[in-house]
Amino acid sequence: MPNIFLVEDDETMLNLLHTLLSIEGFQVDIYNGKEQGQLFESLYRVKPEILILDVHLRSQSGMEILKEIRQDPQLKGMRVLMTSGMDLRNQCLSAGADGFLMKPYMPDDLIQSIRSILTNGSTG
């Protein structure tokens, strides 16, 4: 079962996504952004197949996190699906994201994006 790592600071969204993805058969790990500086330690330990990363986090920028991931020798190949309430698709894909979903999105769109990334390496 593929492992998904969620980085989201909205607790309600985090809980909904965790429930949805668990029902769909994914193993889900979460990071709510409160333990600043521990994200990369968690990513090294968990080694998820896909990271779902919110662009706008309270304590950090998802774009900066993506940039760091793409420069890190241990993480640069990690698949990253970015999400935002603003249409930042082009910026996220240009920065190295494998996919982008604009909030609010339907659960089916999320699952389809995840499966596309797992199968094809990107959402096209």
C-alpha cells in the first residue's frame, strides 16, 4: 500500500484527507507544521511515495519546502503534489512539483491525481 505524507496546517483539512486516503487504502502520515524544523527528519524516516504539500503554511512556505526537497540528494526524487486555494499550477510545476490541485477539490480529483503520479510520475 503506497505511503502518502500530508503537510497541511489546517487541522480540519488534515483530518479529512487522512480519513479519505486511509479509506482508499493508502498508508498516511501527517505533518501539521507545528513541529517546525522536524519535517525533513520525518521525510527521511518515512520515505513516502507521495508528499501532498500545501503551498501556504503558517510557519513555512510550501514553495520553499519544495525547493529544499529538490536540492536534497536523499529527497530530490520524491513525488510532490502541491495544493493551494490560489491558482499556482504553473509556479508549482515550474518549481519541480509533480502535480497541482487547486482547493477546494473533489476527493475523486485527489485520488486520480495521486494514482496518475504513482503510475506516470506526474499529473501531466
